[in-house]
Amino acid sequence: MSHEGIRIVPEDVARKATGQQEELSREAIDPERVRVHQSEGTGVEIVWKDGHASHWTFAWLRAACPCATCVEQREADGREPGQPKPEPKTALPIFKPAARPNKVHAVGRYAISFDWNDGHTSGIYSWHYLRSVCNCDACRPGTDPAGAATPSES
Ligand SMILES: [Zn+2]
Ligand SMILES: [Zn+2]
């Protein structure tokens, strides 16, 4: 007679197995209000129809460009969307202006695109994509806002 036993799966493991690719509801990917703070340069705010609010800086959005070239580059570097390219270690610091869009376009009713100040224009940021990369504390519990990622200089 064999003992099957009771398998106890820790709750978070079980949730990971089932809920990882959670489907977003229609309301979750439908913006109620979109604000692009182009002249202030502070980024994009979206309030979704399900009540959720998202905010991204332009620098983050530039580094999360969803075009094929940028996605490939990020995959090659092992970067997450929004994670900037590592700066080349050169003796002379190269001045790079902060990313911001010269122009913002609506793409049909499902996306926006930016003409970035570095000349890049091919990324189409769909509502679905933006919601899936929401940067708020609730959606990104893994990131430490205390700044564990900031390199310490001595
Ligand atoms: Zn791109
Ligand atoms: Zn969120």
C-alpha cells in the first residue's frame, strides 16, 4: 500500500503556475484618460477604465520601445523593457540629452507612437503593451523603490 500523501504547494508557487499570464480585461487595456506631458517632459500618464493608473517617464518608455530592433537588442543584452542600455565606459563623459518626444502620434485607437529626440520613431506602444509594463508599485512588486539598483560610488 503506497502513501500518496497530501501535497502541500505553497500558495505563491501555485499562483505562479496558474496566474502568471493573467489575461487583461477589456477595461484594463482601454484608457479612460491619456496625458502626455510633452512640454513638461515628465512622461505619460494613463488612467484605465478599470480604475488603475499608470505613469512612465519618457526615458523609461524610450528604453521600453516595442519595435523589433529594440526588442532584439534588449533580448541580446538581457535587459527588461525600460532598462536603459549600459553606458559605454569611456574616459570622457558623452553628453546625452534626456529622452523625450518631439512629437506624439495616435495610432488608430489602440496605440501611441513617439518621434523621439534621438531620431528613433519606429516603436508603436499599444495600450495592451503599456498596461502590461505598468510601472506602479502594485504591478512591479519586485522592484525596490529604495534604489537597490543605484550603483554606489565611493
Ligand atoms: Zn525601437
Ligand atoms: Zn500598475
